[in-house]
Amino acid sequence: MASRVIMPKLTDSMEEGVVVKWRKAEGERVESGDVLAEIETDKAVMDLEAFASGTLLKILVPEGTTVPSGTLIGVIGDPDEDIRDILAGAQPSAARPSAPRPAPSAVASPVASPEEDTLASPRVRTLAREHGIDLKSVKGSGPGGRIVERDLESFLAQKKDQPTVREVPLSQMRKAIVRMTTQSKAPVPHFYVTIDVDMAEGLRVVEGSKMAAAPSPISITHLLIAASARALKQHPGLNASFAGETIRIFSSIDIGIAVALEDGLIVPVLRDCGSKTLGQIVEAERILVARARKRELVPEEYTGATFLISNLGKFDVESFSAVILPPAATALAVGSVRETPVVRGGRVEVGHRMTLTLSCDHRVIDGAVAAQFLQTFKQALEHPRDL
């Protein structure tokens, strides 16, 4: 009996997917478990495996096409099987060409991957996409014929006299961000609590780690994760989620760390931070973020965070407010460490301060509880050698 191949719903937020590449051709033998195609979800490119053995009788959705989850994209069956009834129920009108997008490896490496046959850096690909330049028409002057930014100068010059208004189609990741933030910011009653933290000792720990030439040096983000875990253990009411008629208190502290990618944002989740040492947090975060930048994460690695951290300090942002992403009821926004005058013992000295803003779901958390959490968090972060 013929087996239908449908566009799967690989994540809770996935409403549609892109067939990036078919790994099997029509008429080719397929075994159960074989990779049929590469599918782009809202967060990553993932393998679609066959659930039945047979022959790939029909491919209904071409490469580079976007279709809703649940759409029939192919049929597997016996070589001479009649699949006219199945094909009659297909809805090819639901498909549409996908917007141009960077290949999964573009962030990590300039080397061409099976989705792309032009050697170019991520910066070049971004410029080409923004200005509508076909890289296949550009001759590269870099090593091995790689296209570098200077190779686009003549093409960019030609674009100067053209209208500056342009429309950029939404990528799958940007569509997911639109859905998730709209579903969060509108219905979730946010409130915000802000506090300043003395980072003098934290900076000494970070610098000391660099001087020691550790394989995985400690960063401010690592201290933030460890301090968050300690504070959440003492204030479990913040490690929670609104669930209609109940509030869910999670036993595991699973901290999501916002990571900016070339075309959007992903939040890899570091699991069970409450039982990890600072050293274990450093190593686990390093591996997880590296895989996120290469777009290698699977759904369980970027969903289900119970607490969120978004750090824009490296961009010299002094303070901001983060949007809560359910199921979490909180999100911590981290600003830059700045030099500021402080008074100690009646004398003015140069201090190092960092502003933190905690976004809270008022259905779960009240202001006084949030303030108590930040006091505990501040105490932990100002004494990082105890983490």
C-alpha cells in the first residue's frame, strides 16, 4: 500500500516548511529510516526520514518551495502501484516559492554546502540578498575563486540610482519570531523591574579566566546563567508558567539564551542549570551556542525554556526590556557593563555597573516577588567566586 509523505510539523510553532533539497529522486528505492529530504523549519534545517520502504513514486513539491504543515509532498509505494487516487487529493496550489535564505552553514563557514554552489562569505551573501545581486554572475577574486566584498562594488554602484524602497520576503525564522512575539506581547500582561549590579568582581573573574588561557574561558553570560540558577532555586515561583486555571512550577531550571543569527534569533536551552557547576555551565553553553550558530539544533534544544536571558551588552546597549516567550514567565534583559561614578565611604570612585531588567508575567508573578528574586540574583552575581 502506498505511503504518503507529508510536510511534518516538527516544532510547536511550525506552520509551514520549505523543501530545501530532495535527497532521493523519483523512481529511487527508499528504505524506512532513509533521509528523503532536507526541510527548513522556523529554526533550523532538519532531515525528513521515510516511515515506509518502497519506491519514491512521486515528488509533488519542488525544491525551494514553501508549503503548510500537513501538505502531501511525495508518495512512496510499489513500483507499479496505482496512486492516482492519492494524487487526486493533493493540493499543489498551497505551494509557493520560498524567499531566498542563507544556507544552514553560512553563519559558521564560507565554504559552499550542498544547498549552495557559490563560494562567498556570510557578509557577501547578505549584501547580495539585500541588493538583489545574483552571485552566480559575480567573478570571485578571493582564494579559490571565493567572492569577497570588493567583488560586489561594481554591482552595488549600479544599484545606487535605483529606488531605495524595497521589499524583503520574510524568512521562516522571521515568520516564527513574528508569531511568537505577537502571541506573547499582546495577551501576556508584562511588567518590568530594573536593578543595577556591581560587576567589579565579575570582571576580575572573567579577566582571570582569560589570563589563565582556559580552553573554555568564563564570560559574563556564564556568570548570568549561574546566578540565575542560584536565584531561581531560592525563588522557584519564578521558574514557572501560566497554564489557564493553574500555575506550573518546574522542577528543572532550563535557561534559554538568546542568540542572534544572520536572519533572526534562536534561543537554545541549557537544561537543568540548577544542578550544574559554573565549569559545567561554561562547557555546555559553549557547545550549545556553537551548534545554534551552525543551525544544527533539534527542536528539543531550543524549546521549553523556563527562564530567558537576553544579553545586548556587547552592543553597548545600556538597558532594554525583553519580550517573554512562553512557557517561561520571565525574561532577563542584560545591558553593558559601564564605568560610572560611585560613592564609597564618602569618596567618589570609578565603579563598574550593569543594568538588568526583569520582564515578568503578572498572571504568575507579583512585583514584590520579582524584586526579591533580583536581590538574590544581585547578591550572587556580585560574589561570582561563590557560584
